[in-house]
Amino acid sequence: MFEGFLSGGIIKRAIQKSLIEINVHNLRDFTTDKHRQVDDRPFGGEEGMVFKPEPIFAAVESLRPAAEQAPVYLLSPQGRKFDGRLAEEIAGRSQVILICGRYEGVDERVAEYLATDEISIGDYVLTGGELAAMVVVDAAARFVPRVVGKKESVRHDSFIEDRLDFPQYTRPRDFRGMEVPQVLFSGDHKKIEAWRRTKALEKTLRRRPDLLAGREPEPDDRTLPERNPDERNKR
């Protein structure tokens, strides 16, 4: 599943430039029985199969020297919700180990005694943690220096400042009567920056107000009527 993900785009270039190193390991390589079994039926009579602890512990212990404290994250629907801050935190680590869970679950001893933390990319269930691992890798890689060409591209991404990104436009200036805002051609960088902050905040309040809940507005945002829910409801 990882072949396509690792062989194209920014991730491929980052690997080629030795900016990041990504190794994919098959749990069956860490089994000891002739059938190379990595899962078994759960105690208690539930349906489905659960990942056994032995191959996961063996895999992690072989990848993480005893003296190292590389964090181990289990991809799981029960985990901490993945966001930009966690992506940046992961990018700052010299080594991170991701365990791809399965939809029926992983032996709880992995989460309790082996994993540093559990990560969820959303409130839904996937058939496996592979896709979630790719999401984590892709998002974290953007914070590694020189992976993305310009630092500003990452700094202005959605969620970096607890708000969505501001609107972006390109040529043509007029498309079917839909015109690009005049302020973007003003040459006044302060006005453009203020417009972008305002539009980003408006979009966040309209689409994801939960990102701003309980958060003290910054000085530049205090005068915006869109901060006031009553004002928004009148529109």
C-alpha cells in the first residue's frame, strides 16, 4: 500500500534528498510460528480478529535501541486527534515509530505498555492504519526543513494558527465575471496581510467555529464584527 505514496511528489523528493527516511516493516517478519500469524480471535467471544502483542513488541524493540526513547504511536480510532501541532511535534523527532492498527483492534497491552500515545486522524473507522500512517507522515514531513520549498507556504497553512487558510487566487484576474479582490493588486503588503487575516477568520467562524472556541482573540482580530456570533446571525 505504501509503494505509490512513497514514489511520488514531495515525499519522494524528500527521500531522494535524504531529508527524511521512511522504512516500512511487515509484522509477519517478526512472528515465530510457521504460519507467520499476526492476529487471533479475541477473548470474550467477540467477532473478528485482533493483532497479537508478540510481533508488535518484537518489531518495535528491534527498531528502537534500548537507549533510545523514540516515541511509538499506535494509529487507532481511540487515539488523540491528529492536528497540525502534533504533526510539527512529530517532525521535530529524530525517529518516530508508527504502528498501523486494524479495524477490529490491537491487543490492549500494546496501547498500555508499548505505545507512547495513540493517534486518530478522525472520528471514523478505517479497515487499517496504513492510510492513517500515510496522513501522519505526509503532514509531518511538511514541517521538516527544506521538504517544502518555502517556509511561508507551511506557515500560512490551515490550522497552523487555529484558523483556516485565507482565500487564494491566480490568473485570470476576471473569470466569467468572477473577479479577484482588488486589494491583492494594491501593492500595499500591510493591507493585503490585514485582508488575509480577516478573510481567514471569517472563513473559520463560518465553517469551523470550534477552532476558536474559548480562545482569546488576538489584538488585530478584536475589532472584527465577525468575532461576534450575534453579528454573524444577522447576515
